[in-house]
Amino acid sequence: MLTILHSESSLGWGGQENRTLHECVGLTKLGVRVIVLCKPESLLAERGRAAGIEVRTHPMTSNRDISAIRYCMALIKSASVDVVNTHSGDDSFICAIAGRLSGRRPAIVRTRHLALPITSKITYSRFPHRVVTVSEHVRRYLVGEKGIAEERVVTVPTGIDLERFDPFATPDTLRAELGLSPDALVAGTVAILRRKKGHHVLLAAIPDILREVPGVVFVFAGDGPQRQNIEDKIKGLGIGESVKLLGLRTDVPVVLKALDLFVLPTLQEALGTSFLEAAAMRKPTVGTRVGGVPEAVKDGVTGLLVDPDDAKGLASAVVRLLKDGPLRRSMGEEGRKMVERDFSTDKMVERMLELYTGLVRQKAKQAL
């Protein structure tokens, strides 16, 4: 049986941890033994156990935690680990070193989830046998700007759970919850309330949009450090009747079901899984030409792209789609097809398993 060890030293929860958990669940269904090594108090430990994943914990106090390296080496030996996949800064030092020192010599993979500049080149250039990126944008950055050998870097896009994001199985309850009429036009976004997500750009565009489409209602699902600033801007612009702040929602498919249009003028994005989730729900999307977003939003096919930090351009794109129902429906249908074809969780898991088994076969040949 193939055994994969995933390591993660972060404590919180976001797209990175969500992808890791979905991969673990998918690999387990395919008969792979999956172990997650993370910090005792991490959300990944809690949610991994709840999902039936084998979880091991260590404090991993720093990337030079000798006890963590020893613990990981012992785990690699006792569990007969074939592949170690690391995800964050500290664990990518700890577990890659442990793997390199281990007598089992497991294949080492480093997954890069973010579009931010890397802080340690060695965890991409020297330690791993392969680097996985969530988008071609991130791959081009590592190869073109950081000089990581091209043959060592492969893109495996983050997948969307098509059973969870099913437009036909999801109840349409948000409009009634908000007291909106069934035929009201609703545009919205689902994202943490951080400045890099561009909520302030959308707010600046809303007055222009309302002049062209007076009845449209905007919903913002999510919470975060920009909430007070967003509330203040809504009040200052006098658009409180047209903007609903939903707070953190665990029923994201229900939120997306209610939308006629998904809008996120993000300023930085490795891929943009929120666009893919909306597309899976057959919603047209409006995004920005940054990072990996053009890979998640096919301009003119599944949605429209505008320049970042361009409120006027954003308003124009949103108005165009709000006024064109047939185009919205066509883009929504094309978006679902795109996700089914290229961005499903099953596809992601299949690609990762193919990578892992290929590395194991390659190392077996080298040992002969």
C-alpha cells in the first residue's frame, strides 16, 4: 500500500489547509494510506480527525526543531512512508530534512499554494524532488523569477467538490432569508474581508452600478480585519440598503445559489478557488487580471476580467452582465463545464496520485 505523509505547520484554516484535507480524503478513498503531521492545536488536526484521516501531531516550534526532525524520521520509518508532501515554511524544512536523512529515502514533494514571494528558496530548489503549484501563474514565478528547475515544477490546480457545489441539489433559501423578492437581481462575493480581496474596489463601483441597474442587491459573505472599514465605507457612500454583509457563512453553496453574478476584484490570487466554486454553481464571474485568476475565469467565456483596482472598469463589466440574462446563463453553463473538465477534486486527486506513484517508481528504478 502506498503511504503518503502530509505535513503542515500552520494553525489556521484557509484554502491551503482545505485543499490538503480534500486531497487526503480523496486519496484514502482510492486505497492510499494517508497520514497528516501537524501541530496539536491546529484546525487541520481537528478537521482531519473528524474526516477519518490518520493524524499525528508535534509542536514544530521552528524550522530548526531537532525534536520535530527526529519525530518525523521515526514516523517515516515506522509507517513505511513512501512520499512526504510538505506545505508551509517550518514543516518544509523539518520534514524534508527528515526525509533526506531517513534510511527509507521517501520522495519529497513541496506544494506551493500562494502567490506571495517565497522566503526560502532551498525548500523548493534543493530539498524536494518535485514542487507542485496550484496554478500556472505560480509555476511561472518559481521557474522564471526564482530559477527553480523547470522539470521539477508541475501544476496541479486545486479542485472543487462537485457534490457539495451542485446547483441542482443546493436549496435556494438566501433570498427569503434576506427578505428579497425571487426576481431581484443579486450580485455578490464570498471572501475573507482583507484588503487584498478588493472589497473596497467593488464598494467604489457600486454607486455607478446602481445608477444603471437601480434594483440590484449586493451580498458580501465573509469576515475579517477589514469589516469595520467596509461598514464605514458603505455608510459613507449611502448604499446601506443595497449591500448586505452576511458575515462568515459555512453554507457557501447556498450563498452562491442566490447570486445572479459573482464578483471579486481581488488584487492578489494564486488561483482563485472562489471563482471556481461560483462557476461550479453555474454562476458567471467577474474577476481581475492578476495572479492565477485568468486560469479560473475564462474571459468572455465563463466571465469577464478587468484590470485590478479599476472601479470604473469593474462597474462597466458588472452592468454589462446584469443587463444581459442570456449571456449570464451561457457563461454559467460554460463555467460548470470548465470545472467538471479541469478543476474537480477527483481530477486533482488523480493528478496527485499519478505524481506520487511516478516518483515512487522512479526511485525504485534508481535503487536497482
